[in-house]
Amino acid sequence: MIAAAAVLLGAYLSWTAGRIDRLHARVDAARAVLDAQLLRRSGAALDVASGGLLDPASAVLVADAATRARTLEGADREQAESDLTAALSAALDDAEFVARLRTEAGADAALDELAAACRRVGHARRFHNDTVRSTRRLRGKALVRWLRLAGRAPWPETVEFDDSVPPTLEA
Amino acid sequence: MKIGMVCPYSWDVPGGVQVHIRDLAEEFMARGHEVSVLAPGDDDATMEPYVVSAGRAVPVPYNGSVARLTFGPVSASRVRRWLSDGKFDVVHVHEPASPSLGLLTLWWAEVPVVATFHQANPRSRAMSAAYGILQSAFEKISARIAVSEEARKLPVEHLGGDPVLIPNGLYVDRFAAAKARPEWQGSGGTLSFLGRLDEPRKGLPVLLKAWPKIFGARPGVRLLVAGRGDVDEARRKIPAESRDAVTFLGAVSDEDKAAMLASSDIYIAPHTGGESFGIVLAEAMAAGAPVLASELMAFRAVLDGGRLGVLVPVGDADALATEAIALLDDPERRQAMRAAAAVGVRRYDWATVAEEILAVYEMAVAAGARPESRRFRRLGR
């Protein structure tokens, strides 16, 4: 009887450890997807800045923010991505101006690419953070903690920054 | 000449660049030229008659912190209207590298443009994408001016330019005529400081660290602290026995600032960094206050290599205290410093500096307008 219980417990623990491993792998993969979308967004921002669509002051603001987002690391990186959101919203603040830009094919395409990239960044961040929360939920269970089933894997962190799409790009 | 000047920062906010432009505009008008200043600002009514409002400056992230800048299609059309209304012979842009009115102006100007660099802004390599845009905009500039070697760094190292050095100016006679106020002075001597209380680079922490030692050696001494910031917080950092000898004047008017300097036996500039010029040292010299300053490159230059004041190592509170006490004990040395400074500071008087700037305008006009770069779109045609 006891032997059967031990076998069942062992199977459960093994299955749980496997789930944790798979979740960690999914967090890493989701992070890679988010990073790729962030690069796409700052790349699209650089294209808008250097493409002659904006006045030179707005262009410098966006180019500066996009470059910082692409080159900074760690905690600075999250702030830089929020700053890029703010710079884009400020530069594209004027709805009439954006509407006029969209009447030209080249500018319209660049703005579409930027809008798509901004939306995808928002989605990717949510998907990443959802996976992080699932992982934390599982790792938080009593049995998992007592038996250290997660091994030495670091406690997963959510990614937090302002990823809102500039209002004039929403439509 | 019809001169157009552009201020990148809000006109109604206190700042060195705003004061520089105001003084320069008034100096040129006194010499018979027509001057119009374009500046961000809320209300036309509260600005001088020669200032045109370009709309509000908005807070936006730039180079790692929040800056108040004026940009965008509406600002651009205001700039173009000011340029076409003004029919200027020459346009003088201040801080052209700031993504604000100055940059917009030099883009759309069709007359010669002179540009002055005021601040040394440390930048990392992260700026490269924006620099490309700045460099093509800067093709338009006929003549570059920098107020100091520090201010030259940005245009030389990152933007491929070679600005001429013309220092910041001040009206020496206005400061020389300021009278001391006995109610501010101490029996053992009077020290003064001017700068934001909560910005460490202005050096107040260093001065407050040196203060107890100075007070201990000269009990009748008084310290006047002028500048914006949380007075209560600053006061808490002073030991109780010397606290009453420190008077916080808050934000001071130009007249009060001149009076404070005229009342001082020593003006102390303990800044630890971020100074491109240090006009307040020149103001102290003009008002007759011997200067004790940290040896920042900009300060050393204004003090003519240290000849016109006393320099101490940056951030060294002990050295600061020692020198202050030595100066307080030596009235003859202070008088000699006053005499040398009164002569040396004339170099920065607007009479001289404005003349140099006018000469630059004339050369720029003689060289004619440069062909425009067509890379940016012309908005709102």
C-alpha cells in the first residue's frame, strides 16, 4: 500500500517538475518574441524619423528615443521603451497632420508599419506576462517550494513599460 | 539690421539662455537695430513687446530626462510665419542642437543663420541616429558661436563643427552700481551662494559641509543662500549652532541678486559639474564680490586662469573652508582681488560681446544665404 502511494507521489512530483521546466522555457520564448517586436517597433520609428515625414525637431526626438531603446540594457531599457512611446505620441499628436501624411503612399506605408509594430508589442508583452504569472502560480504551490522543484531557476519577472499605441495611429 | 532671434526655452521661465537673449536683444535695439525674438511662452501679453510667442513648450523625454520643448507641425508653421513676417537680414538661433524652435528655424530660414551653443550636454553614442538629422539641418548655419570651450565640445566632437568662441555677456555697470544691504551682512563677514538648493551639482551640499568649520573659526560670519528649492530640507542639514547665521533668500530678482553680491565679502561657487560658462562669477566680479570657486574648466576660464579669483579642488569641503577662512582674515587680499576683477570683468561686458556678435552677423550676411537641403518636407504650404 505504502509502496503504491510512494510511486504515485513520485510520478506527481516528476510531472510537476516537468511542467515547471516547460513553463520556464515558454517564458524565455515569449521574452524572445517580445524583444523581436520591440526591435521591429524601434526600427519602424527610426524609418519614420529619417524618412522626411516629420519636422526636424520631432524627427530628432523620435530618433533619439528609438536609438536609446535599441542600445540600453536592463532596467534602463524598460524606461527607454516607455520614453519611445511618449516620443511617438508627442510627435504624432496632431490628428490633422497625420491624416494629411496618410494621403501620400510612402508615408502611409511607414505609418502602417509603425502602427502594426506598436500593436504587436502590446500583444507580445501581455502574452509574456501571462506566461510569467502562470509560472509564478505553479512555483508558489507549497509542495513545489518545500521540495525546491524549480531548482535554481530565477523567479520570473513581468516586463513593465508603457506600450500604448499613439492615439492617431489607432484607426 | 533686422535681426531675428530664437529662444528654445520658455520665455517666462528663469534661465541663462533667456537672459542672454533678452540682454542681447535690448543691446542691439539700443544701437538702433530692429530685433524680434521668437520664444515658447503661454501669453503674449506678459512678454516684452519685441517677443513673439511660438506656443507652449511641452514636456517630452529627451536624452534620458524630461525636457520642455516646442516641436511639431503647428510650431513649424508658426516659425515659418514669423520668418516671412520678419523679413530678417540675419537670424540668430540659440541652442540649435535642442530639438525645439531653434532647429525648426534653421531648417526653414532663407536668410543667413548664426547659431550659438550655450550648454555642454554630455551625450553617449546612443545619439547617432539623431545626429544624422542634426548634421543635415546644420548645413544651413553660416556661422557657429560657442560661449566656452565646454560648450564647444558638442558641436566639435559630435557635429563636425568649429565654433568661434564668444563668451556670455553681462551689463557690468548695472552690477557695479548695486548697493550693499547692511541687514544682510554679518559682523564677521558675509558669504553668498546662488543656485538650486536641491541640485547637488550646484554645490550646496559641499558648501554646507564646509560651513561649520568656517563658522567655528569666525563666529560673526553670515551665509546668504539664494535659489529655488526646499528651504526646510536644506536647513535641516545645518548643525543647530550655526543655523541662524544662514539666511535663505529663495528665488531672487535681478536687483536682489546684485545687492546680495554687493553685500558679500566672498561669493562662493562650489559647483561640482554641469557648468558651461558660469556667468554668475562674472556678475559677482562686477558687483565687487571676491570669488571663491571650484576649479571647473568653465570657472577657471571665466576667472582668467584663476587670476581673478581663488580656485579650490572640486567637491573638497575642507579646502573650501580653509580658503574661505583665509580670505575672511585678509581684507587687503580681498581688496586686491576686487580691483583685478573689476578690470578683468570688462571683457564680458555687453559693449564688447555684442560688438563681436554683430561682426559675426555682418560676415554671415556678406557670405549670403546658403542653398537649402531639401531633405525635410515643407509643411502646410
